[in-house]
Amino acid sequence: MITVFGSANMDLVAYVPQAPHLGETVSGTEFRTVPGGKGANQAIAAARAGAEVAFVGAVGSDAFGPALRAALDDAGVNTEGLRVVDGPSGIAHIVVEEGGGNSIIVVAGANGTVTGPSDRDLEVIAASDALLLQLELPMEAVVAAAVASPAPVILTPAPVVELPDELLDAVALLVCNEHEAAAITGLGVPDRALEALLERVPELVVTLGSKGALYGSRDGSRLWAPAVPVKVVDTTAAGDTFVGALAVARAEGRGPEQFLRFASTAAALSVQRAGASTSMPLRHEIDQALDDQPLANP
């Protein structure tokens, strides 16, 4: 089982030919409300990729709260740990350009009320093969969950903030994109950032978008996994799909080369569809894509 301790947001997604500059108004082509949040996205991605998943977090007492719970329930995620608090749910305002690139503003809402895992949450985490964490909850809550977890901790350091040593000391695997890696280390070359981060965590993946992903560990292992070439529609949930699928493959006992291939294939399928959680592939789709020679060997 995989437990996700993280955020649940309603994504308010506007599609535009080109994102506006400061002070500029542009006409959009479409608007959608889509359940999301990095935590919920990773939970749904892992569930759709074939894992038993439990989610721990909070939603508000507004109309978005039941919709966010329903999205998790519909994906087969256990939501017993999803609390309801007075006030608004978290939201993310997302602008998606025609080429698939996006910019995002997150307002924490109910996510900001989470201070740490309860005793019941810790029992669920203890029974898990992995704990997935992100940084859309208050840092004190993330640190508390990581430090208390007997399960291997997989951390996505987004949005980027200063990472306390107490948190990184509890992390088994850090998964970040090249921009996050550069922001954390001050090093713009991904290979150099990877080496610097391995001084703080034992295992690391740096995603490079269309250029694939890098993997490294303190035992000296280094890998590069190519991306699967596809026509991009929307990259909104690509990173979360990658992490959720990677966690599933890793929990199944696959090694770095295999779990990177599995995760990269899942992410490639997701970017060909619009939306966040709605774009994530099912396990049979990932398996079929892996069996498809052009996808397996781009």
C-alpha cells in the first residue's frame, strides 16, 4: 500500500493561446474545474497505476470539498484520512498555453490547517510500502509525517522552499524537476545539482521534461532514462503522474531502470490529455504502452 500525506485542491484551469503578461488581459478558449492538488494527484496516479492507496489531508466545508473527496473515491483511493474543516478548500488557478505549458497559483485553504498526522494516520503510514510527501501542506506537517514514518519517504519538493535538514534526513528518495533542483542547489546544470543533492539524500531522481530523467544514489549508481516522444496537450499533472507511477513500480520491487521507464511512460500518456487527475493513465494503459515497441524504445 502507498500512503499520500498531502494537498487536495480544486484546479481552476483556463486555456489560452498565450499566457498574459503582467497587466495584460487575454481571451481564453476554455475553462474547466478539475480536482487536483499535488497530494491528491499523486494518490490518484498511484491508484490508477495499480496500487492500493490511502490519502491523508483536508478539504473545506465549501462545495469543492465533496467534489475533491469524490474524485479520490472514484479512483479507488481510501479517504478515511481526509478531514473536513470549516472554510474554503484549497484551489489552484492554472493557465495552460496552446503548447501545453502552464503557470500555477496555489491558495492553500484547508490544506493550510494540517499540522501533522494523527495517531490513526500514523497507523496507516506504518502499514505502507511508501509515504509520498509534497510541500503544499505546512512545513511543520510535512516534517512531522516524514520523521514519524517507518515507511520509505518519497518527497516532491514543490513548491520550492528551503528544505530543513530534519526533513531531508528522513527522505529515502527525492524526486524533483530540473528547475526545482537548480533552485535548491543554486546549480543550473542538472548533473551537478544531482551530485550536490546526493550529499543530502540517499537516492534522487531529476526529471528533465522532454529530455528524460536522471537517477543517482549514494552507492554510485547513475542512470539516464529517455522521455517518450509524444504530442503534448497539457503538462499540468505530468510530474505528479510520474511520481505516483514511480512509487508504484518501486513498491513492486522494480529497480531504478525499470521504475523510471514505467514512470516516464505513465507521464507520457498523461500529457497527451487535458486536465490533471483526469489525464492520468490506468494500469492496463501503461502496460500496453510499455509493450508497444515505439513507446518502449523511443
